[in-house]
Amino acid sequence: MQPEVEIRFTLNGRPVRTHVPPTMAVLEMVRERFALTGSKLACGEGECGACAVLLDGEPVLGCLTPAVDVDGRVLVTVEGLRHKADLAPLQKAFLMEGAVQCGFCTPGMLVAATALLAEHPHPSREQVRRGLEGNLCRCTGYVAIVEAVEDAGKR
Amino acid sequence: MTEQGYVRPDNLAGALDALADAPEGTRVLAGGTDLMVHLRAGKRFPRLVNVARVSELQALRVWGGALEVGAGVTVARLLRDAEVRRHAALLWQAADRFASPLVRSRATVGGNLVNASPAADLTLALLALDARVELVSRAGGVRSLGVDELVLGPGKTALGAGELVRTVRVPLAKPTAFHHFEKSGPRPALEISVAAVAVALRIEDGRVVEPRIACGAVAPVPLRVVPAEQVLAGRELTPALIEEAALAAAKVVRPIDDVRATALYRRRLVAAFVRRSLTAALDSQRVSHATGS
């Protein structure tokens, strides 16, 4: 057994603390320690982006980021994207455009697109495509997803 | 893994202590974009030294005539930095083509170097930029190696026992410099290069000065194609000379057939990328003449 390490950080706006094995990834920590199951395990190799979360505002792979590295920092999962009781404009745009098919890639897409919109509030189609380069949709519903993000940038 | 097996030092001295008595097979963990894949697949290491908290690896500044890049600097940070774009455009271009935003936010310069992949994009740019890599250890102090002296083969480096990459020093680009990076892979994002070419040269009084052409994924290590550089050195850049250099580069590389591409295809890509890079250099010269700058 690995000795666990205590970490304290801000999770979706609330200060939290937990104990994790040093080799545990952020993805398993949020799912198993905090029951936040929006972030998905798909490839586990950094190819698909279904596990994406925001660390100090930067989009990172939950599956490849050590949980101990979030100590003292600000972590946001897909569950933290909503604006109080309401959905974020980006989430509403996904609904309006029908940008969700099976839904498995959606949390990662929303997280990556949130980071993109923070950097480029009104992104071009090319900027959207590049911002979502690390996220795969196996339903191949990319057109609606890209349009939803563009649309959110126009709101 | 025991308590000894995972160390999270607070500073450089702590990291060097953890490496000084480290068992064979010890690995340094920075962004985790490579090592975490192995950990998830069940691979175990006798010791992991997580250097995320080592602030001495985070330098990014112009200092002493060079751009100093700490080993822990992420690809995303390179992209956001105006000094990198201004003084080492080739490194910036390689960073821009690197993997995906999700990987760029964690992957580090030091990690790209010591993983020693034949296809490493940043390493290729650093090779063409004549960068020097500073290694530190508790016992041996500091030593400095060229990229070609550090990277010896796939996954193999000249890092000695207890040594850590601290900093990479990139000479500042002169105003006459031209930098160009080209790569190709099966998917626009996250591609492991099928072939990549990094070109750095200067054009002074109409002639090519100190040309550097580095090719990735076409030899066991990122490779400078010296015969192609010799074709260019001191000569005036013309379409005929560009063709000569492109063919020379394709001749020197030693690509293999693998699941990603055939050797023949890779050789042709090298010629095409060298041609494209040098043509861009020629065009940039015409533009600067036309605008009188």
C-alpha cells in the first residue's frame, strides 16, 4: 500500500481536502473521492479528452494529471461550469444546437470549450476547431459541437 | 510503491537529494503526460521524483544573451510568452504544433528532451537553434550539453546517475534570422510526427549564414542533416539551390518502415518539408526587399 498524501484545494468553488495515493490521477480522485462522475475515463492515454478538467483555469487531462499536483490550486470539473442554478451559456448552446449524441465526450468538450472561450471570447471557426483538437467524439458529431461553441461566442 | 518510492521535493536541493541515492530505473515526473500513461498501464518504477513544486525549474526569461527556459516550463507557457515568439520563433512554432491544448498545458520542455523520442518536436527545434542543456546533480555540480550530446537514441540520454535537466539556454535570434517548422502526422492534433523538419538560418548580404536543418522521426534521434546545410552555407538562396539542399537532406536521413509510414514516404516528406521551408525563406527575403525593411 502506498501511504496517502493529504491535499487541500478548491473544487468547483468550495475548499476541500482529501487523502490520495501519490500515483492517483485527478480523474479517479474526483470520481471516487468526490462522486463527481461527469469527467469520463475513455482512453486513459491522453488521446481523447473525455476526462478534461480546468486546473487554475487551464484545461488539463484528468487521466494524466497526478492528483497531488492540485494541492493548493483551483480545480473545476464539468459539474462546476454551471452558473448557480442555471446552465452556462455554452451548455445552453450545446442543447440548442443538438451538440450531444451519446454524450460521453460532452463533459470534456464543454471543459475544453470553456477554456477556449476564456482565451478567445468570440472565436473563429478555425480557433474553435483548434481549441477542441484534443477531444474526440466517436459519434462524429463535430459539426454541431463546433457550431455550438461558435454560437456561445456570439451570445 | 513504498514511501521511498514517491518523492515530492519542495525545491531543487530536495530533488537532487532524492536523485542522488536513487535506485536504477528512477524517473523524474513533471507534467505526467508520458509517465502517467505508463503508470496507468501498470508499469512501476523503483522511485518517482515529482518535480512539480520545484520552482527553480520554472525560469523563463532573457538572460545573458540567451533565452533561458526552465525544464519545468510547459508548452502552453512557451506559447503565451512574447519573448519566446520574438527570440526563438522556431521553438514557438514547434510548441504551436505540439499535441493538443490539453497536453500542452502539462507537457514540459525538460520532459520532451529526456523522453528522447525520435519524433520529439521541441527537441527538434532546440537542436536547430543550437540550444545548450544544463544538467545539475548534487555530486557533480553543473554541466552543459548540446541537444545532440544529450539525446543518444530512442529513450536514451546522456543523463548520468543523479542528474536532472535544470535549464535550456537558447541563443537569441538575430534580426536576420529565418525560422520555419514543418511536420506531418495522421491526425492534425496529437500527432506523433511521421516526419518533421526544423530550419533556422540567417540571410546576410543575400547569402545564407549558419544554416541548421534538423529532421525528426527519420532517424533514431532528431538529426541535423549537415550535408544539406553545407549545400546552403555562404550561397545565395535560389530555387535550384533549394532543390539541391532538399535532395541532400532526403539522402542523409535514415527513416524506417513502421505502422505510421514507410521509409520511402518519410524520405519524400523530408525533401518536401526542406523545400517548403527554404522557399518560405526565399519569399520572406523578397517581402523584406519589397518593403525596404
